[in-house]
Amino acid sequence: QVQLVESGGGLVQAGGSLRLSCAASGSIFIINVMGWYRQAPGKQRELVADITSGGNTNYADSVKGRFTISRDSAKNTVYLEMNSLKPEDTAVYYCNLVMLSRGYWGQGTQVTVSS
């Protein structure tokens, strides 16, 4: 019984910024990893960024220097600050949580970057 609630998606012009949030609720015990994936139509879902319980972060090469992932452990919430957005960032963004080696997914939120 874990639910991931995402917010912050929308339409933005190239060069703009968005901040995504994902709050986990339910039977939360130990969260090993929280992160963000994205999927464009006809493409495979890919990792954007994740952060471990120890604060270690990983980023896709395509977003390094532009996106920043952070977390609020007390709120079981992960954030994704997206800056200098490009049209190629357009995708459905999914929140992901790994707890006790089991993965959970949010329903996804659309991010559209216009030229």
C-alpha cells in the first residue's frame, strides 16, 4: 500500500523551468531510492535522476547541469528542479520509489516544452 502523488508538470517554453514534486504515502518503512523517469511516445522509459537514502544522486547525461534532484526525508518527498528546458525534455515523467528492493510508480505527469 504505497501511493505516489506527483505535481508540477505542465507546459513551458524552451529555456524555462519547472519543479516536479512527488510525495509518497501509505505503508512507508525504508525508502532506498526515489527518482524520476521519463518516457516519450514510442520510446523506452529512461532514468532522469535518482537519489538514495544516503543522499547520493545520479543523473542522465542529457540533464546534467540542468536538473537537480533533492528530497525531504521527513515528508517522503522527492523533487526535480528542471532548468534550461529543451523541447527534447518533453515526455511523461514518472516518480519511482524503491523500498526494500520493491519498486513503486506514480501515474506520471506530462511535461511539454515548446520551441
